[in-house]
Amino acid sequence: MKIFVRERQKIGEGVRQPMFRIVAVTGGQLQVQAIHFRRFEIEQIANEVGAEVVYLEPAMEEETKKEKKEKKEKKR
């Protein structure tokens, strides 16, 4: 079983909130009740169900959207 996780996108620097979201689960049944998780919570769940955690890298699209937004702000 694999648990696919990504960092939350709308979280500020230094904020003490859970930083990860579970995106997908393959190879078994796992019901997820919460929305946001801390890294140790995800790793505990994975250990209990015998799953591997896959941390997804940020998509290139998101980076280009941020760059476009910054360019628009600079032009103003």
C-alpha cells in the first residue's frame, strides 16, 4: 500500500498547523477522516497499516502561476 502526500499550499511561514494533505491511497482500503496532517501522524498511520509514504513534489504549474502573479504585481 502507498499513501501519497503533498505539502499544503495555503499555509504561512512559521505557522504551527499541520502541513500535509493525503492526496491518494493505493493498494488497500484506508478511510481518512481528517483533512490536514502532521508528518509524524502520516508516518504513524503508514506504520500501522504497513504502507509506504510518498511525498509528492510541487507541480511546475503552481510555480509558474506564482511567477505570473508576481510579474503582474510588479507591473502595477
